[in-house]
Amino acid sequence: MSKRTDINTILVIGSGPIIIGQAAEFDYAGTQACLALKEEGYRVILVNSNPATIMTDKEIADVVYIEPLTPDFISRIIRKEQPDALLPTLGGQVGLNMAVELDRLGVLEENEVELLGTKLDSIKQAEDRDLFRNLMNEMSVPVPESDIITTIDEAYDFVDRAGYPFIVRPAYTMGGSGGGICENEDDLKEIVANGLKYSPVNQCLIEKSIAGFKEIEYEVMRDSNDNAIVVCNMENIDPVGIHTGDSIVVAPSQTMTDKEHQMLRNVSLNIIRELEIEGGCNVQLALDPDSFDYYIIEVNPRVSRSSALASKATGYPIAKLAAKIAVGMTLDEMINPVTNTSYAAFEPALDYVVSKIARFPFDKFEKGERKLGTQMKATGEVMAIGRTYEESLLKAIRSLEYGVHHLGLPNGDAFTLDYIINSIKAQSDERLFFIGEAIRRGVTLEEIHDWTKIDMYFLNKFKHIIDIERELKENKNSIPHLKWAKKYGFSDRVIGHRWEMAEGDVFKIRKEEGIMPVYKMVDTCAAEFESNTPYFYGTYETENESVPSDKEKILVLGSGPIRIGQGIEFDYATVHAVWAIQEAGYEAIIVNNNPETVSTDFSISDKLYFEPLTHEDVMNIVNNENPKGVVVQFGGQTAINLADRLSEEGVRILGTSLDDIDRAEDRKRFEALLQEIKVPQPHGKTATNEEEALDNAHHIGFPVLVRPSYVLGGRAMEIVFNENELKNYMRNAVKASPEHPVLIDSYLTGKEIEVDAICDGENVIIPGIMEHIERAGVHSGDSMAVYPPVNLSQDEIDTLVDYTERLAKGLNIIGIINIQFVLSKDGIFVLEVNPRSSRTVPFMSKITEVPMAGLAMHAILGKKLSESSHAPGLQPVKPGYYVKAPVFSFSKLKNVDVTLGPEMKSTGEVMGKDDTLNKALYKSLVASGLDVKDHGTALFTIADKDKTEAVELAKRFSHCGYRILATKGTAAALEEADIPVVTVEKIGEGEETLLRTIQNGNVQIVVNTMTKGKEVERDGFRIRRESVENGVPCLTSLDTARTLIEVIESMTFNMDKM
Amino acid sequence: MLNDIRYLVLEDGTVYEGYKLGAEGESSGEIVFNTSMTGIQEIITDNSYTDQIITFSYPLVGSAGFNTEDSESLLPTAKGVVVREAVEHPSNFRSQENLDAFLKKYGIVGISGVDTRSITRRIRSTGVMKAMITDSADHEDTVRSLESFELPRDQVERVSTRTPYISTGRGHRVALIDFGKKENIVRSLNQRGCDVTVMPHDSTSEEIMQLKPDGVMLSNGPGNPEDVGAAVETIKSLIGRVPLFGICLGHQLIALAGGASSYKMKFGHRGGNQPVKNLAANKIEITSQNHGYAIVEDSLKDTDFEVTHIAINDGSIEGIRHKTEPVFSVQYHPEAAAGPHDSSYLFDEFMDLMTTEGGRQNV
């Protein structure tokens, strides 16, 4: 069968906000798919709620809707646009669930929309545990003993039959939300109850645990002609039991003979054929390390995180081809876009090894539970390619940006052996580094294998790294040892450490000896066919395939793994910068290490180097390419942090000068600048030790906002109210960042305002001003933001524009700048200036149609803003209201406090837009996952300082028809104000009735403001966690609560008696 | 950690410095590359590689180790093995030894630590050529000796069984002419119940027909099909008398017997990811391949054969069938080992053919 000509318009559903388990990989997949469909001549309509994505750019689809991903809103789009078909398999679990829902509601039938790609029955068969298990039984494919349950009692029945341990997997959830392993009855009660709650169909699969088996994944594709291929197989180093998203993964698999490989390949192909999937599919299998026994774990009938990884690992663009398959094209008629000389119907052959390591948020959530299990916890991942396993692993480790550069922790010596062993046994996110420490201390591989079930193959490889390290130490300045270590991926920094010399000295020796990396091509075919893919990785071999062109080149540094505070927005800006560089006639070269992103799609740039973003690795590329300059503004703090040392080596940093970047980031110099340009800032001082901090704080007056300098996402930023808290903080913060002083600012309450601007040194373009809903003190990334501002006077707007222009010009910004202001009762103060692309760039670009990253890049390349179609100054206000709302992944992170504060906690964002503010707010709340109901029960537990404010809000909730529950103190305040309230017992008083009320689903909204203290034992913390774990929205800022009630009021009829 | 130095020297003068692997000594042969990522043991023990030096383009060779079950012949006859890294500590429940030990056991000279991607690229652009693995650092001398070195032409004779033997089964009686067969052909037939008699490469048609076979299987094997002239005559006289199924060299010999001709490919097809189109079914199968020769397409024109399978990447012929007689063959390896099992249906087709046509010589 060939390309469908009976359909014209295709609706593509994106995956919504970035959350743990559903991240940038779907922007990559969706973007590829939309472009592929357009390439084939179809009209593409895209809907996604996430404005930070490339896929929601007008260039990617013909029609773009940024609307909440609910059946309601998508139905409206379908009715309006009347697409011929819907492609649901590229938007992750969200996209798939939407398709199932739309079909159930009859919307597809009513509007004659055909589902492309994979049939609904197949989706259901793969997704519904019961149907899937039946299918596997029919095919005689083994699945672990399991049961589908809808009540806790059924779980007890299962245990009677199969015993502990068993795994709980809720149906129709992503990233294993709410799942876990039950070892005993306590676990059973907690995890099963949770799982049932999380599943939208209140259904869980419980299955006998096969923890310890090897976890192997196959990425398979099939077309309508029943041609089916395996794109990639991957082996998880962590055995079954740790979510594959959190596992360290290697491609291709290492410890299977051809017999096992073909056995699992056959099963995977049989399954995709049986399910009649047209497109991509992910099959997860468990293989007994001691026999040919295997089990199917699960099947994802769609592109996934693993398929993005497989695409980057092999070069084979799964999503692009899956989209084309969905419109009827077959694998044998499509050219392999990598080689351009062979066909898509083949199985990529790798001639390198790929390692993926997940990036966890525990540098931000220090209290979070770090034990890994079936619930994914990572926010992002890095990938690295090498010609040895050790090389790929060590490159991946130094791509993580944890401050870890090697197989071990920087302060590894400080741990006792017991601590190390316990950390390994605990299967925490740091297990790899502790295993390195253990081997270094002589713990046997057999012991480590017993604790972790990590295959001896990998443990031997880890040991090899430690062996090389020891031999380096014993053979200082030995060139053969240096060469050997480089071939196994050791960085100059690590070699320098073992040789007791500076990183730069190792580089000097290497240069003298000609020990330089070469770059090899990723070509899908192990060099069998000639290929021109501009996709390279560095390694220490003899032949360099990355021959620089004669064109002038600009090197763009990407932003590395997705983490809290540095998300997909920076990839968006990176990609736009690349496009602008190409428009300007230069060759655009990207360096990045994140396999999930659009920027690491080799078709985006003229050349892609899939390499760690470290000084050494970037310098090697610079040496090979000799670019005109390097751009650091778009890759977040990752890229900015590399600028200094690159510049020291004579590399030209394009755009805002390093000195000016430093002036924005160095507290003292920044203060001097503000005085010079007469822009006020909150009173503040820097401190390098505890004593100084206390002095300064007393001088400024509590409360103060404290934070280390040079951080992203407000890491370790806190508001402290007294001396003790400050003392406590100084001990932690200084530990967190010893090289930089701590900033202590007066904490001003007031409205927070955010502005992004572009400057070419002469003119400043300000696309718009955003007003935050939550008062200053909540991190800007966690605040809801409104465009255009609704509470600012013209005078205030003028002042903001004036300050922005002064700051941009004063800092000699060439490119982009992000500024946060606070509007307090004493006036407007600048809180923070970031001389780089920010989180809000895509949001504002999309609203105002000022392509900020592109304009900024052009300015960096010397084009004057006056030549652009946008006049200098603040741009005219666009009609309508646009609201950005943060999205959190708290339900996936145990023990993490959900209270909003100066430290960023959200993983993603959504946009709501409409004609009125309340409608836009409503959409943003709904898109962020909040179920806005006009009645229900609201629980108030309010700190004393907030009670006056909260009473007013409670009254409004009550007035709308909400039943109000409150804890004793809060209830008293409410009763005093004549608000009908039911008092619930606080925790510890009576029978924990409060928690039970939440557990029983009798509360729809929790409003909780924090009594000071981060202690996990605190009641507030337990209330907040209980709500998150039970899927009840927990609002910790009264501003958010006020917004919610305003929206509810706007959609509710008034019921006043006569 | 640092091993003894060894060199790989190509006929064109390119020298790669690496480390000693496997047996002592030096070894010359035709250098080829294989892109498979698994099945290292199967590949090294495949007698089709007789007199060849195998370069693995995948860098970590032998990570799952070597066992007692996965060899495709009793005695591997490859002339050398070239790898980026010979995995020292393999891991698999069946693993008995690592690559180095396995090569030593069979006296195969190897080299590790070389840029196998670079070698692959060189072979791709220059074509297969002679090469030597040696400890000698006198590369000019090595190149000179390579220039005078003649690739042997008697490979089939050396690897074929000398006397017939039986691998019993209760079903169809199959005569398997052994040109250097992979064990998995025998296993694939046995699995389908066949009673297999493995016959020497130079068996006459009379010797074969005396077995009263339901079908004759022509195995894979090393070298140039034109060097196996006697077999061509045998096949000519078998066509029409008994169902014939040829694999790889067996396929080429059927084509020659039918009047077609073969040619040497620039660098051949060697790997486990080769897409082949089954023209009748209009379907793709991913195949295991190992061939340096192929059938000249035009030469089939005036024969009784038609093309059934083609390689989609270069259009070369991958399968043919006699237009009227029960004879078919494929250039690739339906027995897999190493490689995908997509094409095992061909054995089933052979079974069907034997069922419907098998008894004809007795009529």
C-alpha cells in the first residue's frame, strides 16, 4: 500500500506539559512527525498545551492550537477544523489516552475522523492489562503470574496464591505513576490503594516480581504491509524492578548471545504484528540471566522515551518514519534519511556503544526519597557515544552536571565503607558512583552483584575503569597510559587529578603528543554505506570523519539534560538560534548530550556533535572546527558556565561579553551598575561566612531572601525569618556552593513582574510584560504569569520599560536578557537579571509573535534590530489574555515538600489563552491538570500570619457552594467570620481523621500555608503529601487559591437568597 | 593493561597498529567486514569465511562469550579476526571462554585495538583486498609478501566433509551437499523432522540419487562458485529429478548450473541486517548474509530461472527459482545463526516442495 490520498487534514495531539515520565522526547517526536506529514503534503493541525515546545511553532504545523489536552477542548477543535484523521501515537500516553476518550465519547465517529497509525482495538489490547495478558496467553508468550484487580481484597487473594514480592502497575498511567513493589502487607495496603487511585479506570495489574531478571527493550516498527523491523535493542544495566526511565541503559545489548537476541527479536516482532501496529512500538522484556526463560513486561504501542533514545542511539528517525507509515507509506519505499543511499526497511547496525543515564532532581529535592523502583523519578537524561563501553559511560557521567566527573563521588573518600555498601543496597540514584567507590575500596564484584543483580559484565567494566585509574596513579606522565586512559573515556580533569596536575597541563601533554580525539559519524549502517549524516561523536581512534567545511561556522552550546530549572525552553531557544545562524548564511554547529530533544535531531543543524558539555569536550570540538565564535546565551546556565574558560583559551564568545555577563552575576559589580544607571534593587549584601551573613541580615532586617550566587532555578534559595534559620541555612548553603558567596537580600512582598528583552547594543525590543499571580517569594518558574499585565498602571509600565532599557544597555547586552522585578509598596525594584535566554522566551515569542531567540541570534551576528520588522521599545499589546501555569511532578517524588517558595519545583508549564482573563485562567488551570469544580469540599489549614487573608478566600469558596473543612485554629478564625465550617482533627489528635478524610477522597481542594520549617515530620508536610499522593490539588500560595476562586466564581451562577 | 603490539597490513599499504589477540604467528587472507553486533561465535566458525580475515565493525567483540553450543562448524577456518576490543570478561550463562581463548584454541591469529570503522570504510571504498596480521614491524616487507600471495581456490575441498554421514530424523530424506555448511542448516532440517545425509562437495548425481532423497539441499560455502565446477555438473543433472534448495554458494552453483554467471562484488554483503524483498509476497525480510559473489542479473535472462528475491539497497539478486522445476535458492541465510529468523519460512517451503514433488524420482 502506498501513501493515502483520500485524507488531507490530520490532527496531531501533543503530550502536554513536561512532567516526570513525559518529557522533551515527545516534542522531538511530535516535531518530526508534523514535519514529515507536511513533507508528504498533508495539512497538519496540532494541539498541545505546552508553549515551551518547538512543535507548537507555526513553522512546524499548518494550524497550531495551544489548548488544554482534555476531551472537551480537543472535541471543540475537531468540530471546528473537521480533520480527516487523527494521529494519536506521537503524543505519549496523553495523546493515546485522548484518542481512547474521544472515541468513547463518540466524537471521532460523529465528525468522521479516522484514527491513523494504530487501531484503537490494538491500543486497548496493549494498554489494558487484562486484554494484553489474554493476548500474550493466546500467543503463548510468557507473562509473569499476575492479576488484574480493582479492590484491595483482590490483592490479598493474589498474595495467597503467588506470595510476595509483587509489583503494582496502575492501568493507563504514564511513568508508572502510583506503582511500586510490595514486599509485605504494609506495602500492600499503601501501594495498592495508591495505584487504584491513580489509575483513571481504577484498575491495577499486580504481578509476581521478577526483580533481578535482565531488562531488555526492543524498539520495533511495522508498516501497513506487515513489514516489521527492529530499530534497536537496549539492555538496562539495572535489573527488572527499576523503571527503565531511571535505569542506566546501554545500546546495543551486551550480554546476550545471538540466540537470546533472536528469540526476543522474534517475540517483539510477533507482538507488533499481532497488535497490527502501524508505526513504532516499544517492547520491554525480562530475561532470566541463567536460562533462556523470559517474560514480557509491557508494550507501548506508540513512540516513547525509549524510541527517542533509540533514534538518537542509532540515527534512525523512528517518529518521522512512524508518521509516514501512519499515512500508508511502507518501509521498503522510504529512503533511509540517514544514508540517503539505502532504504528504511533495514535494521541499524551500530559500530559504537551508547550509554544513557537518567538525570534526577535530588540536587533540588534533598529530602526526596532516592530509592529507585517502578515509579520513574528522573526529570531527564543524557546519552553518550563511545567506541568502548567505558568511554560511553564516563562521557555520560560527565554530561550529567552533578559535579561528578567520574565513576565515583568528588568527596568519595569521606564516606565510610558501611555507608557506601548501604547506599548500593538501597538502589539510590547515586548507586553507580557508590559502586565505583566500593570497587576502589576492594569490595568484590561478586558481592556487589549479589546486592544489585547488576550483570558481572558491567561490574567488570566498572572495575576496569578503577584499574586504569590506579595504573594512571602508578605511572605518572606515562604516555602509553595516557593514551589508554583516553581510549577508555577518561577526562583530562580526572587524569590530572590522578597525576596531581591541572587539567590544562594534561591537555598540554596531549597536544604535544598528538593525542587528540577524532569524530566518527553515526550513520545507522556501521559504515557499510556511504553516508553524509552530519551527526558525530568524539573518540580516540585514528580516522577523523568530521572534516570541517570552508564555511564560517558558529558553535551553539545546548543545555544538556532536562532538570528542574532548565527545561525544554532552552532547547527551544537553541533550535531557534540555529535556524537564525543558518538564515544569516553561517554553518550552525550544535553540541548537546540530551537524546530527548529536538536540538539533537541531526537534521536541525548543519552539524551535530553528540558530546558532553564540558570544557574539554567543547574545546576539542572547537579545535576541530575552528568556528568564528561560540554562542552560550541559549543553553541555559550549562552553556553560560562554560563561557569563562572557553574565553580564556581564546575562543570568541559571541553576543553579550563575558565581562558584562559577570557584571550581571557578580553581586558587587551588579550593585555598582544599578547605582550608575539608577535602577533600584532591594537592599542586600553578600556574605562569605556565617558571621558576615548574620551581620548583614541584622543590618537589612528580617525577613531576608538568601541564596548562593551563580545558581539556576533558585536552587537553595530561601526566605529566612530569624537568626537561627539563617545560621542553619548558612551551613547548608555554603556546603552547596563553596566557591561563591551567599546573597542576602531584603525580602520585599509585592507583585512580581517578569520581562524578556532583546538588545543589539543600541535598541531594545521588549515583546511584552508578564505579571505573576503569586507574590514575590515564589520562584518565577513556579508562578502563574499573565500577559498582558492586568494590575499595572501606565506609569508603572513606563518605569518597567525604562528600567529594562537601562539594564539592557547598561549591561551592553547583545542578544537576550531576562529581568525580574518586584512591585512593592515602595516602588519597583529589580530582583534578578539573567543575561541569557530564559524560561519565558517561547511563551512570549508565541504570544507576541516576536521571534525572540531568532532576533537575538541575528543581533549577536551583527544585524541591527532596526532592520527587523519590530519597532524598538515595548511592543503593542496583543489582544486576549495568556496565562502560563506551572506543572509539578510531586506525585512521583516521595517525601518532597510541595510548598512553593523561592526554590523552583515545577517540571513543566502550560498556557491558557482566551478572550477574558478568567477564561484564560480557567484553561491554564485545567491544562495543568487541576479539575476546576463549582462545588465540593475545600480543606483549609492556614498559618497564623495568613489567617486574615484566608478567611476572605474561605468565605468566597463557601459562597460558591463549597463545604469548608478546617483544622482547629483555622476553623476558629473562620467561625468567627461566620463561615460554616467543619472542624477536623489535626494529625496526632485523635485518629488522624484529617489524613483519612483526604485518603477517602472527601476533599477536592487543599489550601495550606506553611508554618515555617522544612521538617518532614511537620503536620503541614503530611497534609500536603497526603493530598498530592491522593491526587488532590494542594494550593500553598493564597494567591493561587484566590485565582482559583475567581475562576470558579466567574463560571458559577450566584445563589443569593431573596 | 598494555599488550604486545601487532599489525594489520593491507595490500594497499595501509597499516593499523593494535594488540596481539588469539594465536601466535602471522596470517594472510582476504580482508572482509561484518556489521553484526551479535553472533560472533557463529560468524567466526562459519566456514564460508575460509581464508578470510574477518573485521568486526561493531567494537566490543565477544561480550557474551563463547560456548559449546553455538559453533557453526567443528573447525573454524577463518584466517584472522580484527576487532576494536576483544572483551576480556564476557558474561552469559552459557559462556565458557573469551574471544582470546577461543581464537587461541583454534589457532586463529587476531588483532585488537584497531580502528575497525576506519578499516570498514577503507574496504567499502577500495573493495575487499589481501591483508596480513603480523608482529613484524617491517611493513614494506609485509606488503611485498602480500603482493606475491595468491588467494587459494580450493577452500570448498578443504572444508567439505570427506565422507557422507547421517543426522537422523523420521521425516523427509534430505541429501545435503556440503560445500562448507553451517551446522544450523542441518539443525533447521532436523527440527522439521528431516533425515539428513551430509554428502561431500564432489558427490555425483548418481551417488546422491542413490539415497532416494525427497530433496537435495545445497549448502553455503567459501570462495568463488566458479572454483567448484564439478558441483555445477552434478546440479545440472539433479534439476528436474528432485526438489533442490540452495543457500549462498549453493544458490550461486544452481544459477551457474542453469546457465547464469556470477561476479565478485566490491565488498559483498556481510551482516545480520540486510533487507531483502520477496517479490511474490511484496514483503521485506531482514536477513543474515555473508557473500562476496553474486549472480549477474542479465545472465539469468536466457535461463529457465526467474528472480524471486532482491536486495533492496543495491538491487542485487538474492533469490531465484526455476520456472518449471522444483528448484529454488537464496543468496542469504535462512538458517540464520547468526542473524534474524525472518526467512526460516524457506525451509518450510522446501518441506512443502518435498511433500508435493519429493517422490518423483521413484515414479
